[in-house]
Amino acid sequence: MLWSVPVALALASGANAHVAAFVKGMYCEGGPDPSNYNSNSNTPVNPLWDLPFEQWWMQADRGCDKAPPPGNASVELPAGGSFTVELAHNQAQTTLSFNGQFAGEWPDGQDHPENWSGPGNPPDCIQDDGAMHTQNQTMAAGSAWAISYNSDISQVNMENLVVFSVLEHTPWKRIATYEVPQDLPECPEGGCYCAWLWVPNGCGQPNMYMANYRCHVTGTSSTKKVAQAQVPVYCGNDSSKCLSGAKQMIAWNQASGNNVQVPNGASPAYGTNMGWTPGAQNDIFQ
Ligand SMILES: *[C@@H]1O[C@H](CO)[C@@H](O)[C@H](O)[C@H]1NC(C)=O
Ligand SMILES: *[C@@H]1O[C@H](CO)[C@@H](O)[C@H](O)[C@H]1NC(C)=O
Ligand SMILES: *[C@@H]1O[C@H](CO)[C@@H](O)[C@H](O)[C@H]1NC(C)=O
Ligand SMILES: *[C@@H]1O[C@H](CO)[C@@H](O)[C@H](O)[C@H]1NC(C)=O
């Protein structure tokens, strides 16, 4: 059966691809149509740019808000531990598809040097149709996860969706491991809503990424509550201006629903320039 999969199918779909986190528990696993499972789907990786709020929020533009995880799967978040996902250009290039035969070290399933970078010195953008949106690993803007303690995703909003983990210098390789705050409490019956988030820094269209997941916290006896999320504030390299505590996702360069302002020429990132330190966000509780 596996022999019938044309290799060109997986590779060809890499062109003009971007990145999303693939893991059991994701919405849009196998694409937006549950009756037509697509192992070669890149639906969740396509960027969000210049869209009205109703369309970018939860990738409603492509129906991913209406395609819950098959088999009621859920991403496990071990309190005080970590969880691993696959950052890829296409589900075909992850272990969720084709027994992982097209999953390589990198998001595109192809080979690259450890110090993969664009041409020139200092390097220009990596020449991959803007899929990685970076010059090299150092310049990769960082990606993040947010959680909302609601099993009914219609109740999720910008104020109750709180960024809880940041991984600097990503997206980079396929395997990415994010830390979980020790004090996250249990999710309600039916699980929590989680989002994978990324705002690249240049190297192509200045867009953003928000993919949907069901998630649940394990190994916790915490009775703390996650605080209401505040709008993140640009602080650049001046840490005295950074906002601590629970923060909202970044909504940027959309037709409506934007929440952040940055100086001309700057790009907001899930990183220090918006007040996030790398790793688990342990300051998000009431
Ligand atoms: C990348 O590493 C290789 C092997 O160490 C080296 O030859 C090459 O010059 C490096 N390239 C850049 C752009 O640093
Ligand atoms: C990464 O790229 C940036 C931008 O071109 C450059 O300033 C920096 O020196 C590069 N870092 C490495 C380790 O090559
Ligand atoms: C689906 O998963 C959630 C969270 O893991 C659980 O609470 C719920 O009971 C499950 N529902 C069904 C129908 O299995
Ligand atoms: C901080 O950023 C400002 C504005 O971009 C710049 O002028 C300054 O040199 C930077 N300072 C450091 C220490 O990087």
C-alpha cells in the first residue's frame, strides 16, 4: 500500500508552503473535510494576512474551526514538563502520514546543513519561497502556544486565550519541544482549546499563523487560575518597558481585529521584543 504513494506528491506540495504544528489533537488533521481525509494536506500551514477577524480567527477562512480532531484526540500538556510537535510544510512530511516515510529532519522533509542560511554574508533570506521566513536559525522569530480553559470553542476569545509557552529561534527543525508551566490547572470536561502561533520577522509577506488544537493538562493538582490576558506591548530591546503576566496572542497585519502596535519597520514576535521570555510562561496566573 505504501509503495503506491508517489514521492513527487509529497515533495511537490512543498512549493509555496509555510509552517504549522502537526500533532494528534489538531483541528484540520487530514484537511478540513472529515469525510475526505487527506494525508497530503497543507491546509493549516497557509498564512493569515489582511483578513477580517471572523476569517483569521481559528482559521475560519478555510473551515479549520469546524474540523475538530479525529477520534476526539487531544494534545497532552504535562504540567511542569514538555510536549513535542512536528513543525512542517505539509502533513505528508510528518509522522501523521504515510508511516512517517517523508518526515525528515526539516519542515520540508528535505536535507539541509545544520547552519542552513540564505546566500550572502550576512545572509539574505533562505531561498525556499518564503516558507521558513528567515535568514538563519538565529533570526527565526519564535513560535508559541496559547491555552483557553473552554471546551466549547465558541467561548474562546482574545481575553481568555493566554500564551503559555514560547520557543525561541523557531520554526526551524521539524521536531519542536515546548515547555509547560508547572501551575496550569486541569482542563474542563471535554478539554481545553489551544493555539499554535507564529509571527515571522520579514523574509516574505508579513503574515501570521494561528492553528487550532484540543488540549488537556496532565499531572497537575494546581488550584491556580490563569489570569485574563492583556494586550502584549512592544518593548524592543528595553526590558524595563516589557509587560509581564498573562498576555494575548499577537494579532497583526489583518483587516480587522489587530491588537498590537510596533514602531515602523519592527515586527512583533513571540519573544523578548513583546515581553515574552523563552520557555514556560510561569507568570500567567491570578
Ligand atoms: C556552514 O557549515 C559548513 C560546515 O561546517 C561550512 O563549511 C560553511 O561555511 C558554513 N556556512 C555558513 C554560511 O556559515
Ligand atoms: C543570521 O542572519 C543575520 C541576518 O542576515 C545575520 O546578521 C547574522 O550574522 C546571521 N547569523 C549567523 C549565525 O549566521
Ligand atoms: C473527548 O476528550 C475529552 C478531553 O480529553 C474528554 O473529556 C471527553 O470525555 C472525550 N469525549 C468523548 C466523546 O470521548
Ligand atoms: C536598542 O534598539 C534601539 C532602537 O532600535 C537601538 O537604537 C539601540 O542601539 C538598541 N540597543 C541595544 C543595546 O541593542
